[in-house]
Amino acid sequence: MILTGPEIARERKEGRLVLEPFDKEHIQPNSYNLTLGPTVALYTGEALDTHKANPYTTVTIPENGYVLQPDRIYLGSSVEILGSKHHVPIIRSRSGAARLGLFLHVTADLIDIGSIGQSTFQMHAVQPVRVHAGDRLAQVTFWRVQGEITLYNGKYQGSRGPQPSQIHRDVAEATR
Amino acid sequence: MILTGPEIARERKEGRLVLEPFDKEHIQPNSYNLTLGPTVALYTGEALDTHKANPYTTVTIPENGYVLQPDRIYLGSSVEILGSKHHVPIIRSRSGAARLGLFLHVTADLIDIGSIGQSTFQMHAVQPVRVHAGDRLAQVTFWRVQGEITLYNGKYQGSRGPQPSQIHRDVAEATR
Amino acid sequence: MILTGPEIARERKEGRLVLEPFDKEHIQPNSYNLTLGPTVALYTGEALDTHKANPYTTVTIPENGYVLQPDRIYLGSSVEILGSKHHVPIIRSRSGAARLGLFLHVTADLIDIGSIGQSTFQMHAVQPVRVHAGDRLAQVTFWRVQGEITLYNGKYQGSRGPQPSQIHRDVAEATR
């Protein structure tokens, strides 16, 4: 079951989910709107590899916005710190962003139960699109779980700002 | 909880969800197939901006189909009018369309509870792909909710045909 | 409701879902990690058509990996055979893959209840990315259903390896 907007507000009030800062204008019928933070990360090489650390740089979005180009993956993050030890958050675009051809994730939309932090957006533009810090580009939904809960205790816990991929550490861990 | 196909048919019969026109051949184990309508919208400029109205044009799909190019975002719509005041609809591709590299949404797949209309598809092709009006490209699932329901009352209510982004109105509203 | 990781393990033990081979290290708080199999399929033509059979070829991933290019859709598959007659599986990227700009599906993420097989990944790279057989790129979640269950009995049942699109068969069936 997906929580309704009023239920998201109620559960937050009871301390069962985190959404900070909280603005009741962001409550939607089944979700809560998320805002783009001021920093974007992108890889400095063109070719990437799942088995290597891929160097990256970060950019502060200028006041007049920043144009995302179609041939790059950009990592942004939510202004909001979010998560829950009781429900599973899933993020997605708001339709207004998506209808400009702006992906907010690249099929990794689920946040593990117990992971609390700023959410990393995987941003990809089909056509060049100028975005602005503070744009309400995304939304988060919350889903009830069935079964015993084991809280997330992984490498992205407590994230602040966009977090590049750590997938190459899988290999290091497997061959240790 | 996600409704099974037979449950979608049952809930529709009881007036708790809208799927018009309805064809029982479109019922799948956990979803209902949606059909591509005859009109596609695309932006006339190449560079887009979340803070501006982005001009667009509409195209009627010719009888021999229409080729979607990879460097453009196309907005299509379902033939079907759909929605629910009780369940949350979520749309996605049918696997046959996706396996041709055709995105049916750009991470905005959730329809607010209470929003009833033709659904706008955010279409993006990885390789050029010819589509045809009437293709069963998409499917809709329905999800149970928890909590008090506030019905959608937003800017896309009662949509007919593809609806371009209205995200620039966020700024106008914020500075009013 | 989404099953927690421990609940996925419990339901598997009770024979209510399939995940083979099974490795308890792959259990996540709300999902189970899936591994990329050794074969990738891609279409040999550049322009595709929903009304035609689109010829394809298959490639075995070399030992030092295989670079996915941005202008192609690639079909991979899970090593794992998965499915359930009781719950609905939905697949997605792991965040480490997605943060490299690697899509694991192209908006067809839902697996019909009753469909058991290796899952076809619809892979699309925003930037060139080298992948390796055995990479844990994806994850599967399981969702409870409401309503009478009709098991999947379609054209992709029992899949082994990546399965190209069969959407052109819709037309053949409609005109039969």
C-alpha cells in the first residue's frame, strides 16, 4: 500500500518518517515534492567502468541555471533529508520535469528502509534542459512493508549532496 | 498491494476505477494494456528550460507510422481515459515496446488519485523506432492506498491528448 | 505492500517465490540483488519498427568486459531464475549501476505473476560503460497482490537468456 499525502504528513508527525525541511505545500495526493539542491556531480572521463573508480567533479548551479546535456549522466541531490525506518521510500520525477525529457533516476528509484539522507538524483536529459537550484523536480512516495525489518547499514548512509557510484567496491570486496 | 487483473476488472465494474474504452482482451495478470493515441507533441526548440514556457507542435501519426528519433522527447497519450478515486494508477511500458528501446515515461509514472483523463506518455527512443497509432505500448497498474484520501485537483485534470510540461508555472506561482 | 529482505528469504523457503541460484549475501533490506548473465543481444538494424520482426544478434561478454554504447539498446538477462505465483516481482537497477548512467530497464519493470524465468534486462547507457558478466547490476522486489490470481501464460514464459521484443506479433494476431 502506498501512503496518501495526508498519511505522509501524519506519519512524519508521529516520527515514523523523515522529511526535513518540511513544507506542507509540497504534499501531493500520494507523494511529497522534492527540491533540487545546489550541487551537481559528473564524471570527468567519458567512458565508465563498473570495475573501476570513475573520477568525477562537482559543479555549483549558477543563479541563472545550468544546462544538462544529453550525452552525460549528472548526479544531483534533494535539498530534503528523507527516509524511514518503517516505510520504503521510492522517488520519481514530477510530471512537469519528465515532460521536458528530464529523467530524475536511471531505474534506481528505491531507497532502502532505514537509509536517511539527501537523496541522490540520477539525472539524464533527452534534450538539453536548463535546471535551477530549488526546482521542484522530484517526488517521493512511501510504501508499507510486510515482514521483519532489517535496517539499511550500507555505504551511502547519511548522504549529503550527490553521491557517485561505489559499485567498483563490489569487486574489491569479492576478491578480498 | 497491487490489484490483480481480475480485480482491476471487478473494481471497474463497481465504478471504483475508470478505464474507457474497456476491452477485456487488454487485461493482464497484474495490469491493463493501454493504446497509443493518434497525436504526438514535441518541442520546437532544441534547448528547454524549467523556468520558461517551451513552445511545441503536434503531429498526427500517419497511417504507415511515425519514426521517433533518439534526440527528441515526444509526448503521446493513451486512447483510454483512466483514473481512480480509490486506487493509485502507475503506468509503464509493455515489455515488447521496452525491448525495442522505447521509454514510455521519463520517471513520472504515478498518476495522482482522483486524476481522470487520457494519460500523457513521455516517449523516448534509444534507437529510431517506428510507432503506429493503436499500438499497445503501455500498461497501467493500480495500487491500494493507506490513509485519508485527498483527490487530485491540479493543472492536468481531465486531460485529452498529450499535455506538455507546465513546470514553468511553479516559478510564476512562487513569485506572485 | 513490499516484502522486506527477510520476508523474501522466508517466502522463498516456503516455496512461494523462486530465486535460483540463491545467495543470502544478495538479500537487501527490501530486495534481492541480481547478477548479469554472460550474453547480450542487440538489434542489427539501426531503425526499429513495432510492426516488424527486428533482426538481432547475440554477443558473449568477453572476460575483460563489454562496452555498452549510448546509441544502442542492449538486452541482457539475469543469471537468476526468478518469479512467483503469489507475489509480483518488479526489477530495478542497483544504485551503483544507475549512478554510472546505466538503465537496467526501459520502463518495463513489472514481471507478471506466474512468469518464472531469467529476467530480460533492457540496458541503455547514457555514457559508454564497460560491464562485466557477474556484475550485480539489478535488484528484484516482491509485492503483495489483492484479488483473484490468474497466472501468466504468455510468450516469454520460461525464458532463458535475453529475449528480444515480440511486439510485432500483436499485429499478426489482430489481423488473423
